[in-house]
Amino acid sequence: MENFTYCTPTKLIFGKGAIEQLPAALKPLGRKILLTYGGGSIRKIGLYDEVKRLLADFEVYELSGIEPNPKYTSSVLAGVKLCKEHGIDAVLAVGGGSVLDCSKAICAGALYDGEPWDLITYKVKAQKALPLVDVLTLAATGSEYDSACVISRTETNDKVGYLDEHLYPVASILDPRYTYSVSKKQTAAGAADAINHIMEQYFCEKHSALTDGMCEAAIKSLIKNAGIALREPENYDARGEFMVDCSLACNGILSIGNSPSGWPCHGMEHALSAYYDITHGEGLAVLTPRWMKHILSDRTMERFVSFGTHIFGIDSALPEQEIADRTIAATYALFESFGIPMHLRDVGIDETRLGEMAHHIAVNEGLDGAWAPLSEADILAILKASL
Amino acid sequence: MENFTYCTPTKLIFGKGAIEQLPAALKPLGRKILLTYGGGSIRKIGLYDEVKRLLADFEVYELSGIEPNPKYTSSVLAGVKLCKEHGIDAVLAVGGGSVLDCSKAICAGALYDGEPWDLITYKVKAQKALPLVDVLTLAATGSEYDSACVISRTETNDKVGYLDEHLYPVASILDPRYTYSVSKKQTAAGAADAINHIMEQYFCEKHSALTDGMCEAAIKSLIKNAGIALREPENYDARGEFMVDCSLACNGILSIGNSPSGWPCHGMEHALSAYYDITHGEGLAVLTPRWMKHILSDRTMERFVSFGTHIFGIDSALPEQEIADRTIAATYALFESFGIPMHLRDVGIDETRLGEMAHHIAVNEGLDGAWAPLSEADILAILKASL
């Protein structure tokens, strides 16, 4: 195992009626709350009214309309402004990964005197952040149980991942019923996102029986429960286990002590979303099997064999190359079976800007240092193969 | 999944040289430190001197001689007295599970005005506790990553488990090299303890693909790495993975959302240790296969089949009863292969007090409410079968 420091101080409050613990979770943090959310979905499912009822004893300000691939100027800066104007004590995010990510950036920016973008791009290290509590309505990114956020800046085609230990939510409220209304498209994209999160940790140099087994358990659970949730959107147990899978998938516990991998698919997908504003999980699903095919080599073979035999039950007696080929095909078929469009063209991306994106990725994402290093030419080849 | 609240705020600092982070971990907690440890082992491996060097800028008081199955009067009360006398700010435990457990009870007792036993027996709820940092020298109990401690009171043959959210260590320093000198006997007992921790969570009513898979991963990793560590005590990777396995084994993450099991083997073993002061992990190894045999029924069969096929690779095409029988035999053989004495008589326990212990367990441990309920007669039968 590699040296590591691991700490996730977030309290996960899971289950039917978990929302009732919201006032107790917020009370120690202060009285002035900024409630953040996205479009209208939390109103449709009655959650907005429920939250407002529970916040009766608090002074509540609101930031609504947070977009998918949340935007720096229209959402992060707007939220920071509200926090500073009203002396907000804590942020309550109600939504999915985009709302949570945006709210994390707001929490950091609210207690910083300069330009928040300097924090997000690590020009300045955050010394503190407002405390964040969230109520999750879409299982996918794992933002409810990690210290990361991803923020887009449309003007510069940047989509930047930002991690800081101050950004762990204080508490995350997970009631699977709030995800019943999540569409097939978003459920599938969430599953692809979480599966890729784990693959990004699994495909690395140093790993252990413990981390391999935990990663495989979580991926198999995601496959099983995504399948059920797509057929039966109101299956409580499937939505619940899927939710917890997603929370653990991005949190580091499943790969504790593994060597870093460089998260190459995320590095590439961030450009797709930044340039074309596509759904993150769909971009990942398209890229993943093409990335696998591109990095397959004698050096990386062991991971493909392990993944394929354990996840898809491919016969370990077959030749390694055969196992690897079947593993890549099975990964493609899995995402396709979720109903995800499996070509960039299907999500509105053509060849026009592939070169520009490959350059942007090569310059900004450091993938030449990934476990399987990717040069600009490698990235372009993967993007072209994904068309 | 069942409703749950999960939060482990402890920072795990793992790896070669992790000890260098000790001053930084203690500094925010205060200047007056109570250093707690057991017999002389930390002096033998040079760790005592290393810790004292790193604590040069702190005011250090010491409590040494903490026993295995740590005792309330001689250790907990002695530590509480030192804390109150000197206005201790934080406790630094250097040792294995017994030292850590004792130190947790000291941390709670130090900030309580009454009799600490009232906290330990839940007569009074702790409102706060001194912060605890630890340096682990024996991988087994998982005390470095949970909120539990087990304290013995010799006068009354009590050995009581006490959990409180104030008892999570602030930071746990895990350098696998500190466990190189752990004897074969203690390494084996540690493995049995951790494996049983996971079995106590696995054998329950409600579980998931996620928790089953994570539990199986950790048990398989423990089996693999205990085997290596027993043969090669200075194998860094094996000692390291074993250490992390043990930390996760008792922490709840592996069984997140499972229904409670009642921890029956621990309930029974606590009496064995309280009456005879035996090694906890050895007592568990003796009891586990006898408990399995006793509770096997149509209702519990599914867990045996799952455990046996996934952990021991028993052919799933066999009849269920055959799989279950082989699973119990394989569990016995596993602990025996570690070199653990597999009969109570081997650890100095004869039939004299079995009835008295069974009664004590039935009265104090609530095992009639366990997943597979145990009456006093059941407990006595298991103890007799373990002779």
C-alpha cells in the first residue's frame, strides 16, 4: 500500500424520513441559511415545501436555477454575493451533484476576500469555508460524500475539478424516495458516472486484495441496482443501494492505499462538457471503452483481466488478450444496455473541435502523468474513436 | 437497506514515516498530553523514544502498564485521575486495542464529574470527552477507527462494550513497521478478531450486494495477508494491508445499511475474557465455528451458503446443507491454520464455570435479541461444544 491520509468527516443520514433530521443538522451551524437548488424538480416532488417547513425557525435566502455543469459566473459568483450580503452562516444544497458542487464553491468563495476562481484553480489555498448541508435528489457524482466540486467557466471552455478538505459536507441527507422521479436518462448517466469513478481508481499501478474486492463489490452493486431502477424507478431498495454505492464510489475509501491513476476519463470528459455542455455521465460512458482499448498493453493487461473476470464473469482460462477484448466489449455493452447514446455524434459533438479539445485537455489535465500516460495525440485518437 | 446514520471523523494517517505527523496532529488539541501505553513493547521497538522526541514541545504525563483486557480500576480510573490532576488537554495512546480502549474510557471519564462506570454502562450519556490521538502497534480490534471500547471490571466479572460518538480518535497513525514484532500468537488472534468482526456484520437479516461484497473482500484480504504475515512478519505490504483491513473491519462501513446482528460471538467472548482473562481473538476463534453450527437452520442457511461459496470457494452446485457443513469446517480449519488453540480447554477454561458464564451472558448481553436469538440454554450449549 502507498502512504495515505484519509478522513471523511461527513455524516451520512440515510433512509425514509431522514429529512426530519435537517433542523438538528443545521442548528449548530447558525440561523442564516442560503438554500440552493436547480430548476423546478424539487418543487415538483414536494421537497421544496418540505424543506421550507423544516426551516421555519431559520432565516432563509435562496439561490435557484443552478445549471447542470454549474457555471462560475451565473451561479457560483451569484451565491458568493448572497452569502456576503446577508452574512450567511451555512449553505443548504438541495439537488444533485451540480447543485452540491456549485454550493461547495460558494462555501469556499463566501469566506474568501479575493476572486473565488483563484481558489478553484489552486492559485490560493482556502483557509476556511462556510459549512454545507445537503439533501440529495440524484445519485451519481458522490459529491455528498467527498471534498470535490467541478465548476465550468463558459467564457474559457474551462471545466475544473477543485478539491479542498474544507468542502466536505457537514451532513448529507439521503432519502432514496427523492430519486424516484429521476429520469431513465439521468439514472443511466448517474450509473455510468459512478461506475467510471470506480474504474478510475481500479486501473492503477498499486492496489490490494482489499481495494480490488471493494471496488468490484461496488461496481457489481451499481450494475445490479441501476438495472432494477431503470425498470422500476420506485424500487426503494434498488434506489437506496444505488445511492450508497454512488456516495462511496467517489470518496476514496474503495481505493484506500492505491497509487494514483490520474482519472483520465474525467480529465477528457471535462472538456467535452465544457465545450458542448453535455451530460457528464454520458460523456464518460462514451469515452470509457475507447480509453480502455487505447491503453491496453502488456503493462496494463493485468487490470483488464482482473476487471473482466470479476465484474463480467469472463472465463479466466481464456487467453489474456481475449479476456481483455471481451472486457472492453462488455463495458461498452453495459453502458449501451442502460440506454446511453454511445457515440459523441449522438450527443451533438462532431469532429470540428476535437483537435482543439485534445489540445485543451493535454495542456490542462496533466494526463501525461496518468497511470497509462496520454499525450495530446493519444487523447485525440481516443476522441476520434469515440465519434 | 435499513435507515442509518454513519460518520467516522477520524483521520487515518498511514504509511512509512507517518509518525512525523504526530506533533501536527496534537498541536491543535493543546499542550498537556497524557501518553498511555502498555508493557514494554513500545520501548523495545524504539517507538517510545521516537514519540518522546516528537513530543519535545509538549508537557507530557504518562500512564503505563495498561493490561490486555484493560481494567477499570487499575487503568481507567488511574488515567482519569492523572487527567484531572494535571488538566490534560489530550490523550496520546501508543499501543494496541487494549491501550486504545482504555484511553477512550479515560477520555470520557476525564471530563465527567461522577463515576466513569456510569458512562461505560450507559447510566449517564457522555456530553464530551478529551480528544484522543493514537499510534497503533497491533492490528486487530479496529479501535483506531471506531467509537467503541471494551473495559473489564475484575471484581464483578464484567467486560463491557461502550460506544459513544465522542470516542472516535481525532487521528490514528498507522505505520505497518510498528507491527513487525507482533508475535505469531497475537497476529493470529488479531486476524481471528477482525474476521469475526466482519462475520458478526455479515450474518444478519438485511444486507446488500454492496455490503456482502465489501465484507467478503475484507475477509479474503485478511486471510491472505494474515497468512503472509505469519510466515514473513516483516512483509511491509502484508502487514500494511492487514492493518487497514482491521481498521475497516469494526467501523461499520463494510455493513453500511445492514440490519443489526447483535454481535453474538463478542457477547459470549466477553464473558470468557472477563472470567479467565484469555486473549480475545483466541476466544472468538474457538466460539465462532461452534456458534455457526448451533445457529444453522433453514432461516439462516442463505448466509452460510453465501459465506462459504464466496470466502472459501465452495462449489455452489452442492446441496445447501453440504455447503453449510463445509463452511463451518472451513472456518474452523482457517483459525486452526493460523495456529490458534481451538478448544476452551487449550486456553485454560474447563467446565467448572460454564453454567455461571452462560447465565452472566444471558443476563447481560441481550443475545435473545440477536439475529439468531440465543437463550441461556443455547449459550451453554455453545460453550460446552467449545470445550
